[in-house]
Amino acid sequence: MAIQYPNGKIYTPNKNSLKTIKKDYTFSNRGKTLEDELNDANEYYLLHEIAVIYKKPIPIQVVKVDYPSRSGAVIKEAYYRTPSTTDFNGVFKGKYIDFEAKETENKTAFPLKNVHLHQVEHMQKVSHQDGICFLLVRFSALDRYFYLPFEKLHFFWNRMLTGGRKSIALIEFEEHAIEIATRYSPRIDYLKIVDYLKD
Amino acid sequence: MAIQYPNGKIYTPNKNSLKTIKKDYTFSNRGKTLEDELNDANEYYLLHEIAVIYKKPIPIQVVKVDYPSRSGAVIKEAYYRTPSTTDFNGVFKGKYIDFEAKETENKTAFPLKNVHLHQVEHMQKVSHQDGICFLLVRFSALDRYFYLPFEKLHFFWNRMLTGGRKSIALIEFEEHAIEIATRYSPRIDYLKIVDYLKD
């Protein structure tokens, strides 16, 4: 299912959005990671009071800290920890939003090894609490973006666990996910889909 | 306003909660920080499928990483960054929950310098999105806990900005906040208050 969303809102520039436009216009979108693009979208949502959604910091275990001066601490030894949740969460129209974003260079399928068991478990708990939960996938080589609701991800995950294929085919995204048509600003307007699905 | 919550739920022990009880029973609550206590509460909520709420990782700017072996990366230089949001967020019955937790040794007032401007701004944005937003304060020397809804915090914050006192008096907490009566498990059952206020 591919839905083309019309740009329903009338655009009212203000000081902040003009700055955003200039940035987008100058640097286009080349070379941006999916995370960059989603941070751009979230910044846009924040400025326009549409939603409050942030990427969570990467969890780091700090072992050794030096205080070379009054001005601040320097961490000298630390380790990356495995996140126990998804990357992004926040609030949109009172509802809790929680999602994971992944990109693949693969042109025909999304390998499920990109998603971790603890993330699926977390999303399941969030779904039980009536949070809005989804996976956002970019097929980078194709410049195509899909919004896969958690229930669908869960189906494909269980298919893998019961001996089925270890990936989700592009053709399955075309059938079971919603394709996000890129826009001018924000480029990845994923909340349009959240808004559409919640009614 | 001080509300004593009866323990309304019938307690059904399971493997996980027995472990929790043992831990609480053995070590009591002495020496725990407020953050520890809230992590305990959130763990309880997660195990009992009441809510999915986590403390966010502390944001750290990584400058230098070594890869001494295949087993993993070692961060050799990094710096603490100022968080742009509050400490805790998550979902409870579909609603977005967002709060900051602070403790003070002061026996008569909570100094507002413990709260940062960017946190108040963040909470205001969350409130605009109909998220549930509050400040949780522990007067550690008194072993008393208060739930201050964001609207009240905002009032006291603005009082400070307009030249008023730079703290919230204990007596003001007693009047404008909800005191959390500690329980057996979880000790700080703050979601009882969220549940009470949202109806």
C-alpha cells in the first residue's frame, strides 16, 4: 500500500522555519543518514509545535572520569552498552510514540538481523500499553522509505522464529507497510502516517 | 493535599516479584538515591505490565574511541553534555508520561536552581502536546515525596522569573502538590497519582 500524502497544511514561514529552509535548500539531502533525516523531521515538529520527539542518547557505561580543571569532567574510559529500548520516543497529540529506524543497502529485502530481540520485546510492551509503535525502514539504494506498524513487524519476526525467511522482502513492504512519499520539508514526514492511522 | 492510597490491588506473587520482595526486604531502602527508587518502581511497572517507563541515558559526546580487540570499542575521551529534556519518559495506558526527579537535603524548601530552564521549556512543550508532565521531589532529610504537576511548577518558576522567591517552600508543596505516601513495593508508586489525576 503506497499512499501519497497531499501537503494539507498551508505553509506559514517564521523566523525559525526560514532558517530551516535555507539549510535544506543549500545542502539538499545528499549524504544524510536516516538518523539525520529523522532528527531534521523532529526538529521541524518541535519548532512547529506538532510533536515532541527525540532520539535517545546512546547508553554509555562510564568507568573512569578525570577532573583536569574546574571547567569540567573528561571521561577517560567508557564502554558502549546495548540499548534496551528503541531509538526514538516522544509525544504527539497526547499519544506516546515509540519507534526504531533502520536503513539497508539491500535492494530487495530488509534483513531482520538489523532488529534486536530486546527491541521487539520493548515494542511489544509499548503496544500493550496502547503506545504507537513502528519500524521505519529506508532502502537507501532505492531512496524508498517504509512505515511498518509493530503488528506487521511482529508477524514477520515470528515467521523468522518459526523457521521462515530471515528478512522482509521489498515486495512485502509494498504490500504490508505504508510507503512514505518524501516531501520538501520535512523530508520524512512520518507523523502524517501516524495521524492517518490513528483515526 | 496529602492523599493516602490504599493498596487496592490483590497481591499475586510470581517468580519475578518474589525476587523483588527478597531484595527489598533484605536491603530495605537505606542509602538509595531517588533515581534508584524510581528505577525500582519502573522495573516493577514493567514486570507487572503496568507501564513502560525508563530513565534516559545521560548524553555523552564521544571524541576518541579505541578498538584494542575485536571484542569491542573503548571510549578514551568523551564529555558530558547538558540534557535537553527531562530524565524519565514512557507510556502508561496509552498516555505519554514525562517527568524530572530531584532530591534536596533542604528541610524547608526546594531550591529552583535544581531545575534547568531547558527542562521547564521541554515540559511546557510536552504539556502542549497533552503529555502528562510533572516534577517529583524528595525531601531526603524528611523522607517525604511530592508530585508537583507541571502547571504548578510553571507557576512557581514564573514567580521566580518575575522577582519572587527562588525556591518552593515545603508548605507550598503541602498545599499545591500531592504527597506520595510510600508503600511496600514499589516504594514510590507515583503512577497511582497519575492514574488518580487523569480521570
